[in-house]
Amino acid sequence: MKFSFRTIAAAAVTAVSMAAPAFADAGDSPTLQRIQERGVVSIGHRETSIPFSYIGAENEPIGYSIDLCLKIVDAIAAELGVDSLDVHYVPVTGQTRIPLIANGTIDMECGSTTNNLTRQLQVEYLPTTFITGTKLASKVSSGITELEDMQGKIIGLASGTTNEKAIKAAIEAENLDVKIVPVKDHSQGWLALETDRIDAYGSDDVLLYGLISKSSEPAAYHVTGRYLSFDPYALMVQRNDSTFERLGRATMAGLMRSGEMAKIYAKWFEPGPTKINMPLSDTLRTAFEVQALPE
Amino acid sequence: MNYNWDWGVLFRDPYLGWIISGLGWTLVISLLAWVIAFSLGSVLGIFRSSSSPVLRAIGTIYVEIFRNIPLLVQLFLWYFVFPELLPDDWSRWVKRDMPAPAMTTAIVAIGLYTASRVCEQVRSGIDAVGFDQRQAGRAIGLTEVQVYRYILLPNAYRIIIPPLTSEFLTIFKQSSLALTIGVVELTAMTRQIEEYTFQGFEAFTAATVVYSLVTFTVMAVMRQVDKRTALPGTFSKGAA
């Protein structure tokens, strides 16, 4: 009797001491439990989404979205009660970002991802961090200003983007004769435009400005046309993990409330290291104010 | 894993049609690239085993160049760099006016790359038939062309049926690299389904099954070909 009591007591002590560090702080969040077990936060990043998430001069992912994600990493460390967490960067593409969030390979996706309702069937989004829409980039000499000028011409579109769907839908709706060349990513689309393989490249306007600013001859290209889609960007996290999602939301709301969000924005866009120069728009300023929930 | 499964997506319009059309383009790329690879590879294989030092050198240089550069790099070189080396009119034709520029480039690039591999198979097949056969043929008064036509090649091709089958299976699977230059074949279609429905796991499972069905069929057919064409007393006995 005595012996078995001791065994139970020992087992209980062991169980408590093992369980305590693993679950006391992570709560019911699978993402936080995963981060705590490994001591590493996996961040999914893009390679050419300038200036949101791209490979910088030091060969490290940098950008507006990465800075925001690193703020969330600090919040995770505080939540778990550790001094600091290692960050593991995983490159993702337009096609891989959603499956990698769904299967838990990455804990957050910090790129230039449009928040839409179809995607919300598979992933969850944090508050909107940027607002953009689809436009066209072309050579100034081509004389293209609107999608209607593309009659009989060739347009390049990156596979897996909302722009691809928006432009395909617009072409269908207006019954235009435009040939579509699918490209793998923004850099390949830009190469196709530079080498005259396509007449225009369609993407979110901010990304097009970024591509132009990094091209060999920025004056030769322009971004034109009306917005062909509405694309609010947000960071992605896993579905059905409201604890982790709330932590992300709280961090973002805090940044927006304190005005730090606007400072980080200014660091990357006004004009930022890539000379992109897009001052904070009224729409986005309002979005920040609306999303700055009180404690 | 947090995921909403929906296998029905694969059989819904238009996604089922996309898979079928993707498979169609995959087969077109593989078969046409195989025609290039097999014919050019055979000629080069004969060059590499011939008695002429010039022909041997041509074969060797071709193999060394095309076999040693990764196929993905070759695809990019043909698609992005090669047209820039041409005069303006031609360059424009290759990039714009040529029928299906990306598809044609992919077929040629994959065909030329695989030709270097087929060349090595053919050469080793001819070597396996043996030097004695070659000399015996010349001794009874056949010309070198006749020796190849009547003795070396009929035996060599029988010997290399199993490795050539592998080569074809490789070309079939490598055709998926064409999506990197914008050809919408089976893998690209699968990705497109993922992009439209965000049901990536179902879409990629479908691609896996379709690729496997085709490769198993090819293997079964080639095993029969190997058995039926085997010559008694030689080493082509329908192995594989």
C-alpha cells in the first residue's frame, strides 16, 4: 500500500514537472505548443515580394511583413516566458504558402498575401496590413494604359495569385482577345516583360512599383490602368487556433494603437530602401485606426 | 493538420477537364521530345562508336555538354537566353510568332537533353554486342554501314530495351519541368486546381495517381516488347 502510494506520488510529480513547462503557457494552442516544444518559430517568407518580404543584400529575408512578424515573435516569447526564440525562415511561393500553413510546416506566413473568403476555408488571417489592387506594368513605349489596350497582345500573370483570377475574369467579361502567358513568380514575369516576350505584366500595383524600382532601367516602365481587383494584405496563420490568432491580433492592434505600425510602414515605403515612395494612403490610415482595438 | 478535405473537387467541372487536358499536354511533350531524343540519340550513339575520330569527337562533345548541364538550367537558357542571341526579327519570331513558344521550347530542350542520355545507351548497347561481331562482319566483306545495319544495331536495340524504357519514363516525368516556363501540363494544371480551390492535397494526389497509371502501363507494354523481340542465345531475354 505504502509502496504503491509512493509510486503514484512519484508518477504524479513527474507528470506535473514534465507537463508544466510544455503546456502551462502554450495553453490550448497547437501552434504555441509546437513552438514551445521546438524552441523555434518557423516563418514563411517570399523571395521577390518587394518591399514586403524579399531577400535583402545580406541574403536574409527582410521587409515590411517580416518586421511585423518579428514583433509577433517577441509577443510569443513573452507569452511563453522565454527570453528569445530562434526564427527559422522557410521560403514559400504563391502555390506553397497555403498548404504549408495548413500542414503546420510554417507557423506564420509573412509575405504579400491577399485575404479573401475562399482562402479562409483553409487558413486564418490577422488584421489587414496593406491595401492594394491589380494593375498593369508595361514599357512606356508600348502605349498600353488600360486592359482594353491589350487587344491582340500578350499578358504575363503569376500562377497562384489573385491577380491571375481577376485579370482572367476581366478578359472574359469584356470578351477581349488577350493571350495569357503563365509565369512562375514575379522575377520571371519581369524577365519576360524585359525581353519582350509579353507586352504587360499584371500584379498588385505596389509589387509592380517594387519591380520597376529594382529594374535596370526604371524610367522605361510604368504602372497604369484602373484597379482590376481589391486586395487587402494580411499575415496568415493556421485555422482553428484562436489562441494563437488572438495573440497575433493583439500584437497588431497594439502596433496600430501606438503608432508604431505607421513608423514601420514609413521605414519601408516612404521611400524605403528600394526607393519605392508610396506615402501612407488615407484608406490604409483609416484601416489602421479601425483595427486598433483597445486592450 | 487543420484542413477541410473535399475529394469531390476532382470530379467537378471544370477541374476534371483540367486534369484531362493537362495529361494530354504532358503526353504531347513527352512523345514529341522522345521522337527527338530517340532519333538524335541513336545517330549520336552510332557516331560515338564509329571508326571515324571526327564523328566520335562530335558525339562526345554533344554528350558532355548536354548531359552535364542540369535540365532546368537548359530550359531557362533555351527560353530566356537563346532568343536574345538571335537577330531581332528571328528573336521576335521565337518569342511571339512561333506556334506555342513555351511548349515548343520545352519539347526541344527536353528532347536535346535526353538525346545525350539515349546516345550513351545506344553506344553501350553497341559495345555490348562486341568487337568480335564487328570484325567478323568486316571480314565477310560487309561495309561499316552494313555492319551497323545488319549486325550491331538489331542486337544493340534489343539489349537496351530496359534502359530505354527507363529513359522514356524519365522524360515523361521530366516533362513537368516545362511548367517553370509556363506550359500548362499535368503538374501545372494540378497547381492551378490548388490555386482555384485551395484543395492542394487532393489535387496532388490525383496527379500522383495519373502519373503512376501511365508509367505502370508503359512498363507493362515494354516488358512484352522486350520478351517478344528477344533473340535466343543473346542476353536480351526479356529481363527488366
